[in-house]
Amino acid sequence: MGLFGRKFKASKVTTLANLAISRISILKKQHQVRCSLARSDVTQLLHLGRQEDALHRVELVIKEQNTVDALTMMEKYCHLLIEKKVLIKTKGECPEVLAEAISSLIYAASRWGEFPELHELREIFTSRYGNEFAAQCVELRNNCSVQPKMIPKLSRRHTGSGKRRDMLNDIAADCGITLCAEDETCHISQSKPEVNSENECTKGEEGS
């Protein structure tokens, strides 16, 4: 049994999970807007023939989309905590069915700044399951249950040139623009755009 022992109240987890879901809803909308604006900037730069500038700007599109994807995963995990609250209350060790959710939320809390509910959930689970369990999640030790897809979504590293170029190609294709090769002088041809770029930033991975 963890440090909370019999005094542990699963209702606290449920309350925090519900509050976290509400905050996630707001954050997702904010980052979806930022993603759409950045994507529009990239589109405009491509129409102006400024492919190199567009390639730099596309990193913000990827960053914002990654944030939306991570929030989508976190939202799913919070719903799972609410659904399985009885297991959290009755099991002294982390329930296997919740291992991914709890581990991933602990990891996300270590990478996220202003998110009080998420940080409090991390503290509760650390007290419940022990410092070693939490450290395993935060440090991504072997056999930890953190969802692998979440790790790059919350990475602070710059996006590799290959991924940036892939995203740029996708945006260009949506706009009907043919990009030049990296070693060529750009003479961009355009056709009428068929896709509304704003919608693309609302399609995040579910992480499952």
C-alpha cells in the first residue's frame, strides 16, 4: 500500500481529472488556433516563393500540432482515470489497465509548465505508488509504461530537417504548389488550393 494507505481518496483524483479535462479543452483550442495561423503563414510564404522561410516557419506548425496531439492523449487518459477510479482506490500498486495512463500523465507533468491539476495528479500518484515509480516514468527508464507516441510530442528538441520538409510538402500539396528540390532555384508553380489549411490543425493523433 502506498503512502496514502487507507486514507487515500479516489474522489480527489476524479475531481482533478475533471478539472484537467476542462483545462485541456481550453488549451487545445488555443494551440489549434496557433497551429492554423502558423500554417497560414507557411502557405503565404510558399505563394511568395519564399520556400526557405516557409521551411523555417513550418517548425511552429509541427510544434503546435504536437501539443494538440499530446493534449488529446492526456484528455483520453483523464477520462480513463475517472472510469477506473475504483481500481485506483482499491489497488495498492498501479493497476495494469491504468499503467499507461498514469505513467504518461506523470511524464507529461514533468514536461508541462503551468498546469496545476496535472502537477497535483503527479504528486498524488507519486505518493500513492512511490518515488521510484514516478522517477521511472519521468526518466523513461526501461519497462516504463509511458506511451511512446507522447514522448516526441512533448520533446523540446528542434524538429529534424526531414520532418520539416515532409510537413512543408504536405502543406504545399494542399495548396497546389510544387516545391523545388533543395539544390534548385525556386520557380514555384501554383494551382487553385483545394484544402482549407485551418482544418488540418484540428486533426491530432489519438495516441492509441
